[in-house]
Amino acid sequence: MVVLSFYRESMIPISATNNQFILQSTYPIASSVSIVCGMSVYINDRLEWVKQAVESVLNQTLPADLFMVVLDGEVADDIAIYLTQVEKENPNLALVHGTTNKGLSACMNYIIDSTLPLNPRYFFRMDADDICVPHRFEKQATLLDKHDDVDVLGSALWEVDEQGNRAGIRRLPLTHSKLLYAFSRRCPINHPTVAIRYSVFARGHRYLPNMRNTQDYFLWIALAKDGCKFANVKEPLLHFRRINGFYKRRGRGKSVNEFKARLLAMDSLKQKSLQNYCYALFVLILRMMPSWIIKVAYKADRFILGLNKHN
């Protein structure tokens, strides 16, 4: 694996108070930006998918003013070399090297904290194995410009397999009232599709730093409790990679945290009911079952969501 000293000469600390992350930027970073896109890469990511993700961001019809990619600890040599070359070729891309693996929450919080002084308007999330449609940023930024009461804007997404073949569309409720109602049952925002107003972060909101999964669900609940407004775009604006082991990870790795999030949503958003408690318990038990059962249930859930006409 390529270690941090491989890049040491081209790095500068972005903050004297944070020695866990080191910035690599060949070009000066602008003192003021409008759109920031944040992505993290870790040791199990694949070069082919990272390339597709990065290129889909760089080739947006409305490019990000600053695209920050965090190497979350050690990554594969080919990925480190590729990202270093891309950084040299793109003035709006900056690499950040984590000294150790800290997880998605810490990486995103670092990007948010380090860019807040630049007075950005919108923060776009991106994962290293997904692909944005070319007009994703333009579509969401235009809608946020038009609807200044919306704080978090997600979208539908295409689920694709490891070869990039489309498996179906994941649609979620569109309006704030329907999204708010859904929080006690499911996370109603597709995390990799979100664009978030920086005013949300200026109010102090962040991802829970120690959460290794489900961090988005907890953040949305905190924002909803604080009065933030949510919406989803009906059009799929991202291809979401559904990789091998997806159902197994959903069934075991995230089950307890999702259960806790549902309980928190019921309490924070005043949605306590016997029906909601029973649903949360049922899903927890389901997620502990063999992966083939989870797969069937997940496909049924996607089918039901597809039949619903969310307005």
C-alpha cells in the first residue's frame, strides 16, 4: 500500500488544530466557493469504480467549485496513483489524506469544517462506487436556488449491479410532509444523492463522528427536529452500486443502528405509536435472518415503493 510519506512533499496541513487529515492541493484553493462535493475512498474500493465516480463529478454540466476527495487511511496503490494524477490535472480537485481510517462521518465532517470559511452554498455527497448523471449538480442547485425553504434535497436513484447493469429505480417520497411522516419507518433520503445547504452546517449540525454506518439517518432526524425542510427529486440522478454482500450487510451490519434511529425518530418527531414500534421490531428481526430472506424482502420493499405515487 502507498503510505502517506509517498506524498509528503506536496502536502500542507489545512488546519493547525487537526492533524488527522492532510491536504494535498497543487493549485491554490479559492477564498470563496459556491458548490462543494465531498467523497471518501477507502482500502476496499476498486480503481474502475473510483474512476467512474470521479469522472462523473468532474464532467458535470455545472461543475463543483471544489471537489474534495478524502483517502480514508491507506488505499490501494493504483487508486492513490490515479487520484494524485487527477488532482494535478484538475484545479478544482483537492485530495485529503487521513492518517488512519476514521470512517465516513469523520471524513465528511472534516470537509464541512474545512470549507465553511469559504462561504459555500451547497454540499453534495458522493460515494466512490457510484456514478452521477451528468446534470445532477445543475438540477439540484437550480431547484435549491428556486426553493430557498428546502435545506436537504435528495433524489431517486438507479440501482446497478457490479457490471453497471440497471436493476431498478429506488424512489422515495417527494414532499417534506411525506418525508417527515416516513422517518419512523425508513430513512427517506438516498444519502449519496443529497445536496445540503451549508447554512445547516453553520448552525452546528454534523454527522455523528463515531458512527460507522447509518450516520445519515441520525443526521436527518436531528435536522428534522430542528425544523429543516426536506425534498426529493423524482428523477433518478445517480447510479447506486449494489455490490455482492449488499443484503448481508444490510441485514446485520446496520440493523441495530437502524432500529435505534427509528426509536429516535419516534421520540424526536413525536411519532410514537404501537404500530411504529411493532414495525421497527419486525424490521430488526428480519435483518437478523439469512441474506436470501432479506433479499426477497428488500425487492418486495422496492416494488411497493415503485407502486406508490409520491407527490
